[in-house]
Amino acid sequence: MTQEITRTEHFAPVRQFTVLLSPTRRGARLARLLATAQLGEWGIACEPAAHIVAELAANAAVHGRVPGRDFRLGLTAHRDEVLRIEVTDTRDEQLPVASTPDRLAEGGRGLLIVEALADRWGTVVGPVPHKTV
């Protein structure tokens, strides 16, 4: 009789999480809360990622909003070394640009925060009418 020992791995090489949310303030807040919970479950430090999600989700709710169309939050962890955060909305004609606003402006700094916290960021257009940041 031959016995075989099977080892189980406690980590997945790639972990994914995706959710559709309404393009509202509540949807943006929920995106941050869900991302924080998911990253905590995966054992990944989540504070910088939570700020990035908050900014991208807020942009999707404010600038990418199309009535009746949700935005998508996607998280992908590659071997716990690289975390990819994606927010997809349905306004491909409005591409995000990081720029320095007037010092007295109340808004316009979200992408500067993303730029400061992320190793890199960018935009992918398509399929029409979507864009992913």
C-alpha cells in the first residue's frame, strides 16, 4: 500500500475581487469599505490602497457618472507582491489628468494623491464607452 501526502498552499498566486457599485457618494464610500475589508482578509496592508480606492471611486461617482450605469471596482493581488487597483466607469470621453489646482481650490487633488501613493497609474480606454483608471 502506498500513501500519498498532499500539501495544501495557504496562499493563492493571484487573488481577485470585483464589485459593481452605484456612481454615488454612497457607492464611493462603499468601495473604500469593501476594499479595506477584502485587503484585510488577504492580509495586505490597506491604508495607502484605501486612499487610492477612495479617490478613484470618488472620481468615478463625480466625473464618470452616467445615470443608470454603475462603476466597477477591481482588486488583484499578484503573489502578495503587487496590488492592482482598477476603477472602471462609463465616461470614456473624460480622461483623468493629474494637475496642480489653484492653492485655494477646494478640489482637484485626488489624482495627485493617487500619484503620490501608487507606484504608477494610468488609464485604459475601452471597450466603448468604458475607461479604467
